[in-house]
Amino acid sequence: MKVLYVPRKWILAIILCIGIGLGTWYVVKPEAVQTAGSPAASKRIVINMVTGEFKSKLDNGKEIEAYRWDPGTIHIPHNQPVTLSIYGVNGKEHPFYIEGTNVKGNVIKGKETVLHLRFKKEGIYRLICKTHADISHNGPMIAYLVVD
Ligand SMILES: [Cu+2]
């Protein structure tokens, strides 16, 4: 049987080399690299929205609430295909339309409503819930689709 004899000095040298190697790797390891080009340059943009609810109690004990689209403002590049997915979380249902278009639909609690949109004209389009359109109807449940 052969026994490999390693002098004690060598063991220290080997440990030192491993340490320097790991240290160097830690310093020069690749970080997350920012890629060129904007996300808007990709083909289809998917925007996810949910229905939410704000609730509060006044000093006199009266409860007030407002339903919301969340996020309430989204930016969309014009003349690009966009998928808008709206998931119903709060509120039983939200029948809606997008002002200035023929787009309409309904968002139901626990279900996803998917719209395939393409805005040809720039401008601010309002996504309006017909049930909660203003303060007196537990709104305003309006999202602003900024097409630019
Ligand atoms: Cu609503």
C-alpha cells in the first residue's frame, strides 16, 4: 500500500490557494446584467389588474367603501397588441366599458377576464365600472389607460 506523504507546509499552501480562489470568485462573480432595449419593444404586453376595495368607518359609525381597479393607472404604447387581464378579488361583479371604444365586459369574483386590445389613437381612456361609477355608488371605480 502506498501512502502519499504531504508535508504540513503544503497543506497550509493548498488551504491558502483554495481560500484565495474562492475569494477571487466572490469578488469577480457575474452580477445580474441589465439588458438593452425597453420592455415595450417586446411583442405582446400583458397587464395584470385586480378589483380591490377600500373600507373605513366614520366617527359616527357609518361604514364607507370604494371599489377600485388596481393598478389605477396603466401606460400602454399605441398601436401595440396588449393583453389586459383583470382578476375579480373584491366585489361580486363589475360590469365595465372603456370610454371611447366598443370594449365592454364583466369581472366576476374569483374569475379572470382577459381582453385583447390595440389602441390606435393616443390619449387617456377611462375603464369605468358601471355599478361603481362614482362616490354615491361606492366608487369611483375608474382606471386610466394612458396610451402614448
Ligand atoms: Cu365595480
